[in-house]
Amino acid sequence: MSEENKPTPQSEADKEKELAAKRNAFLRYMTIIFAVAFLLVLISLVLQAHTAKAALSDLKESNSSALSNAAVNAELLQDENRKLQEELDSTKKLLADEQEKAKILKELEGKKVSAIGMNAFTGNNVITDLVIPEGVTTLNWYSFNTCENLETVTLPDSLEFIDSWAFERCSKLKTINVPANVTRINGGAFAQNSSMTSITCDPANKNYVSVNGVLFTKDMKELVAYPGGIQDGYTVPATVNHIGDAAFYGALGLDSVTILGNLDFIGFEAFAECSKLTDVAIRDGVNYVGYWAFRGCDGIKSLTVPQSVTNIGNQAFGFAYADHKLSGFSLRGYKDSAVNFYAIRHDIPFICIGEASEDNKPFDKDNAKESEVETNPDTPEDEKITTIIATPAFNMKDKSEADKHDRRLHTE
């Protein structure tokens, strides 16, 4: 290699210049990088500040709207409170007026009050504790019927007569005491009181007596009223020959009843609406069963009626309510007896357990014919069963007597 082509050694000064140039280039590059990064950070901060400002503005608007709504709601609430207070004041006034009306005055226009009229307080649900003042002698039909919040009753010593349905359907009334001077209580006076477990009587009363909470006439010959809230079966005492009209009406706790042979008469609606009643034993000796006597007793599916029963009121057995029969109900009794022809008349399945004696055939057989007879093959010969399903004419030898007993209760 010639001397001319050999590289000239780089001087220290040139090397220093080249290194300085590279360092400056790097610094410029880094400066640009930092500047761009700073700019990006700055832009980000500006955007965040803008977003925060917008959010704050929205929050202010939201708070303003919420405050505005709250103010409106508060005003509406105040209006509602005013209305509720007005309604409350009105209700209090109404209750006060009703309570004032519910007060039984001793005197009216200078005259003593001696009777509470028919329907006078029917459906009054304000009365809870009733005190009838001295001087009142008569409580008429429905006088306190369906007073659903009535819990206690104090009857005056002056009281003489309590008419039918006077305290019927007072569902919270648990007991009532019959004063000493009461001489007559008509049927159903205390009927359908589901909470009542006792009817007591002043020992000085000469006409009525209470035995185990059940009301009887003083001689124990008539059962007058049975409390509807007693939860049990019941055997009518042997002394009783007459179960009064509506005596057990609506006794929802009664599940069985035994009627002994001394009994002669079962009154109108005597056991009506005893929906829990399933077992009824009517002994031979009963003569008359009144209109609707067992109406609405859905639990009774079969009833044996002795041949001594010669008078049966209309729809006494097997009806849920007027003209509507109980499903699956049947009667058992004697061929040609009153209940046999009652079953024929009302198209109720009848199971014959024997033939009635001539003394117990009160119906005109010529006007009652069997249209369909079915014999149960599983029954012993001495208890041959015949089912009669028919609706022929139905005549009583002495229908006027039954009509007399079957009339609806009324004030005499």
C-alpha cells in the first residue's frame, strides 16, 4: 500500500468533536421525547380537568334537580299529611257520632225508654261494651244483630222479653247473663255466636235456668239456647221434651248430638247451620221435627229417623239451604212412615229398616206411590233395605198442625 492510501490517524481533537456531536444529537432526541411526553401529559390533564368540570356541572345540575324534586315531594307529602289528618279528624268525628248514637238513653223527650226497637242497632260495629239501662223491658227482633265487635253485654234487671235474633251473629260475644225478671226468650235470640261458650242465668229467675252454660226453661223441659262456641258433642238431658226453635242454630263447635226418647218436639231451624255436626242419634219417641230443622248440616251424610216421628216440617232433612239439597245425603227409617214419604216427596234416597206400625203411618198412602225400588242384596233378611226414589203427591192427615209449628218466628 502506498503512503498516499494509508488512513490518516484521527487526531484527538477530531474524536472529541465527533463524540460531542453524537452527544448533542442524543440530547436533542431526548429533549424532543420529553417534550412530546410532557405535551401528552398536559393534554391528558386538560382533558381530565374538562371531564371533571363537566361532571361537576352535571352533579350541580343533578343536585339542583334533586333538591327541586325533594322540595316538590316535601310539599306533596305535606299535602298528603294534611289530607290524612283531615280524614282522621273526620273519622274520629264519625266514630264519636256513632258512639253517641250507640248510647241507649234512659229517657227520650221526657219519656222513659222501655224497649229497643227492631233493627235498632243491627250491624253497629262501634259498640264493644253494651250496658242497657234500667227501665228497658223489651229487646225486639234483630235489635243488636250482627254487632261484630260487641264483647260484653249487661242487661238490666227490668228486662222481661228478649225477641228472636236479638243478639244473633255477635261473633266476639263470649257470654251473656239472663236477668231475674225475664219471662220470655224467643228462638234464635243468641244464635250463630261462634265465640259464645256460656249463657248464664240469675238464680232468682223463675222461668229459666242455666246448666253447664246451656239455657233451659226452669222445669228443664225445653232446651232454649245452646252456645255456639262450645267445642264438643252434646246429649240432650232426659228431662227435655222440647228443643226450641233455633236452639242450636249455627253451633259451629257441635260435632255430635244424642236426642233421648223423652223428647217429643224438635223446633224450627233447631240444628240449622251446624256445619261440623256429623253424628245425630234421634231415639224413638220424638214426634215432631220442624221446618229446616237440620238445614245446612253438610257433615251429616245419613240420618236414621224413628217411626215415632209422624210430623216433619218442610225441608227438615237433607237440604243445604232453601230448595237446594245436600249432595250424597240419605235417610233411614221405616216403610210407610212419615220419613219414608218425606224422602219420596223430596227425592232423597231412603233405606228401609222395617215397616212402620199402623199407629205410625200419618200419611195418605194412596197419594204416595213408589216409582223405583232397589233391594240391597248384602243386607240380612231381618233388615231388608229398600231404596225409594220418587216424588209423588204428599198429603198429611193433619197438615194444619204442622203448618202451625212451621211458621217463621215472629213477635207476639
